[in-house]
Amino acid sequence: MTRVPSEDAEWIRDTCGQEVLDRLLDQGWSDLRLHRPLWSAPGDSYTGAVLFALLVSPPPRQVVVKVMAAGAPGAEVEAHERALAAEPDFARRHLVGLPHPAGERLSDGRSVMYQNVAAGSLRDVVPAKSLQYWELNRVAEEVVTGLLSDWNRAALAQAVPQATTLTAFLGGELDDVWWAGGSLLAFASELGVLPALSPWLFSDGLPLPNPYHLVEGGWPGDPVVPVLRGLGHGDLHLDNILVPRWEKEIRPEEYRLIDLCTFSADTNLGRDVATLLLSSLVPYVDYELPPDQRRALLRYVVDPDVAHRAHIVPVAVQAVQAVRETARRQMSDWGDPFDVQLLLSLVAGALRFTTYTGITPAGRTFFARLAAHAAGEVLARTGQGAAVRPPAAFPHDSFSLAGFRQPVPATDFGPDEFPQRVRWRTETGLRDDRAVVGFGPDHTVVVVDREGGVRRWTVFGEPLSGTGGRTPRIRLGHQALVASLTPSVVVASPRELQIVHFVEDDGVLRPPPVPLRDGDHFLVTSGGDVFATHDRRQLTVRQFEDGAVIETLACPPGLAASALSTDGSVVVMARSREVFIHRRGREPLRTSMAKPVANSLPRMRSALLRAVLPSPGLQLAVAPSGSHVGAVTFEEVVVWRTEDGREVYRRALTNREAVDALGATGMRLVCTEAGTLFWLHRGRLSIPTADGGTQVQQSGTGSDVAISRDGKLMALLSREGRLEVWDL
């Protein structure tokens, strides 16, 4: 008779059904109970499986139970057993063991699988996706080394390359998403590149082979390449790599690979390497990149050139190097042929990534472009690039065709974003009404005080290393910005910009300060991939790495406010009653051409006073990707859509709102992708675009507010030193 708490039995029955509970009770355990607090599997599940953890005895141990839906890969237990047996020493160190029995089939077509706990801990093991970038790079190097040198040591010692055509290779890699109307064909049709009438596409200034055409076998000659095969995971994205963390320090050499339903003992050895590389790139391409940065990153992945690095976010460069350079070292004996095999694997992997709905349209389009670039490099290295002559001219970018949905949907205004719940809160010990809060990479939260001192926390609210401030003080309130893709901060002193980079092992790097020509520069509100300064005459977009100039724009006379999208592709500047929207590579928009912005001091009836007093200012905000621009004046709140400059929301402020805005300190306005505005004024946070203005429940008097790059979190910092992070 198995003892099981009634509330645990009820949970299992309600979540998984009576048959699952019955199977658990039949395993011969004397005692069975749920691990509490209830354990949720780290990372994302793409198969609809239900996972939970049990404490069972005898003998006492933790067991992970995985209930797979009917129709999901049903041979995971068998594949997992084959993986454990293929290379026992590697399996012992880097795979998850299976208790007996390993799994069972249910009457309704579902499957139940039992697994040991990775590295013996449910708390101190995390998916690679949640790591800081420098930690992830170390893990990537260990995993690639393990795949090619440890797991496949015996396979490579006896390996004989198999000759295959490009079409056969790609068809084998993409079988399940290509044939019979698969999801890959659906996205290709949406792009407009199918039916593949032309073998050529045009992207990033280059004629490139149509990768969809290659899969269909339409390329003349169909080059033959040698391919090495061996043991492979088959779906090695970052959620399928778990890493132990002891004493808050990761152990990259003790990684574990999970979800082995796609394991094969005879697979393309480039597939796992390519999947790991592409998965590492997702955070950097899920937003539309400026064309110069996009081209540099695409070319750096397929044909690295040191000149590309100046245009790419440094952490993206390091992510590529961690995988590609490690693979090159491990496969040095096979050398150039493996480079071609990896490029072919990138073609297939990038096409597969275009089918993942968890990636934004901007990211999926990036991977479609990457497939074309990698295919072009394969044809160049096999001498087949000129087999078909490209057309003399292309009418447009093949991946920006009319009818394809834009990376940021051009939707009408429909705010529906409100703080849902407090994820975590902490006391910073910092009583400072001029402190600034922002989100760094991986939802880390960063606070910069008025001295330029930095405090940091993880996504779970755990303290990270920071640094003290340096004199002279920050010149004005909100004169600090937090980078969203690197653990970096920039602060503006009276005559220079100080940049701080936080690196591995609690180190701090400080590049040489960036001198400000006349000492009167202001930082521009930014989402954080890049930042900008202005001196009221010229606005300069800069790199977080060292403050190097990316581009400059002339400021309108009487500049009152400015803001910047996350990647700098949308820059907004305003005078008292005019808003100028600059879109990189497109014509600027001037909102006053449609309807001027109303902006005057409240209850200012005297014409003489209006003539004497300077024009009032206003607050500006840009959505992270630049999809919407919002403004709050002393009279009204307005939201525009940047796709065409169309006004999508406007209302007059109430008398109370207008008075509250008068002379307030610590003002901040932020904008979400849906166009919802969050307005911090006089220490109170409100949503002026919701129901005529809705006050947000808060504790303390607000000092600053920020939303994360992906719009999922909001941070509110109070003057009393309380930091709250909310789910949106």
C-alpha cells in the first residue's frame, strides 16, 4: 500500500488524470508525495508535456515525472535509453539517468516517463537560457567541446564522410517541417519567396541564393559535399541544457542535456552546433536591427571578418565566437569540409527557426535572411555560386515584400497592459530622489544613484556585484542609462560620459571617459541597445561599448524633449508643440502637420504672461522597438503610430493632472509596444492612456520607472529606497 497525502493525490488526479495516479501507485513505492513547494520545470516546453517532481521511497529519492501528450514524440524513453548506452561515460557526466521503470504508455495515447533529477537538485540547476551572457559563453564552449570531442570521440575515430547533395542534406534535416504542407512552407509563402520562381533573392545589399529553392532541388548542378555523422541530441536549444549552480557560481563542466526524444546515433554532426549557435542569437535578433548592424551580424556568422565587430553588439560577437571558434578547434583535423557542413547546418537550422512561434516576426525574418547568407557561402565555397547568374537589378529587399507582416505590427492603439503582480521587492538602502532604474540583460535590474554608484539584482531579486560612484556627481536627474544587452551603465558627469562594464568574476571595466565638447550634453531616454546625447543643437547616437558615434541628427530649434527606441532606429525630438519622428532609412515625420500638440501652462489666461514666459516643455516616450511614440504636455496626452505617423490616441488632461505636472520633479514617461503609457509625476505612477487616467497602486513615492526590453516587466524605484519589480 502506497502512502500518499490526499492533497497530493488530488493535484495529480486533477492535473494529469486518474490513470497517471494509478500508474504511480503501482510502482512499488511505500511513500509518495509531491515535492513542495510545487516544482515547475525550468525553461520552456514546446510539446505540451506536464512535468512535476516526486519524493519517493524506498529508497528515498527525487523523481521527475513527465506526462507527454498523445501525438507528442512517443519514443522518447527508447531514444533516451539509446543515448545512455551509446557512450556511457559521457552519459554519466552529462545526461539524466532513468529509474526503473523508465516509462509507460497510457490507454489514451499519452506517455509517462520517469527521470532522475539533473545533478541531484531541483533548485540549484538552471537552463542555459537564464544565464548571464559570460556564463552562457562558458557553457557553450563546454557543450561544443563535449559534443565533438567526448560524445563523438569513438564515432569520429571510425568515421567515413558520406557524400550527399545539398538538396538531399537539407531535405533530410527539414523533413518534418517541409513536406506535406509543413510550417516552414507556410512561413515561406508568407514571406513571398514561394513558389520559388527565382533561384535568387536580394538581402542586405547582396544577391543571394533562395534557400527554399535549394531545398526543392532547383539549383543547377546540386553540389555534392562530404558530411560527417555521429551521435547527436537533435534539438539542442538553450532550454535543453541544464547547468548546476553551487554557491551562486555556475559549474559549466557539469552541464546536463535533457529532452532526448530527437537523439540519433547517426545524425549530421553540425546540427547540434548550429542549433546551439542560433538559439544563443535569439535575444539579439528578436527586435528589428538597423540595416548596418543586421548585415554585419549576418556576415559575421557565416564568414567572420574582424571589421564586422565594430557594428555588432559585443555580446552577440562573443556568443558567435563561443560556438564557432570552439567547433573549429575541436574539428581542426577535418577543417574546411566541416566549415561547409556547419554552414549547411546553419541553412537548415535557420529555416527551422523561422517556424518557431516563440520567436518574434523580426527574429524569424532574421533567420530567413541568415539561411540565404549561409547558402550563398556554401555555394561560394563549393564553386557553385556562379552556376546561375543573378539578375542585374532587384526591385526591393526580398524579405520586405508587401503583404508580409511587419516586425512590429502596425496596429491601432489598444492599451491593455497593467501591472499584474509584484514579482519581487527589496530595500536598496538608497534614499535618493534622483536615482535611476533600468533593466539589463536577462531581466537584471540596475539602479544608479546620484553619485553614479551602481546596484544590481538578478531576475529573481538576488543581489549582484555593483560599484561605488565617482566624483564629480551626475550633473542632472536622470543622467544615467542602463544597457539592455550588456551589463553596462553610462552616467553623465558635467564634462564627460563615464561607462562601466560589469564582467565575469565580479570585475568592473571602465573604458576611457568620453569627453563632451562643450560640457552641456544631456542623455536621451533610451531602451538600452544604444544610447544618445544631445547639446540642443545636435543629437548623437552612440555605442554602449565605448561611446563611439553611430550617427548624428540636427535638433530642432527650441528642443524641449527627446527619446530613443531600443536600437536607435527611431529617434524622437520635440519642441513645445511639435514632435519630430526620425525613422532610420525613411522620411522623418512631423506630427504638427496633422494637428498641433496643445501645450500651455494651466489656467494661464494672461496674454502678457504667455508672451513673457518661455514655452512649456513636455514628456516624450518611445516603445522599445519604436512602434509607438507618446507625449504628455501640460494640456493633453497623445500617442502616434510611427509606421505612418497617424495619431491613435488623444485626450485632454484633467485639471488635477495638469496642475500635478506643473513644476514636478523626477518626471518619467515610458511607452509599451501596444502604445500604453506609464507616467511618473510627483512620485505617483499613472496610466494616462487607460480610461482617462488610472492611478497605479504603489508603495512609497516613486523616483523612477522602467519597462524591460521585451515589455514583460516593470520596475518602480521609490525615493525611500524600495525597489519593486512587476509582471506586466
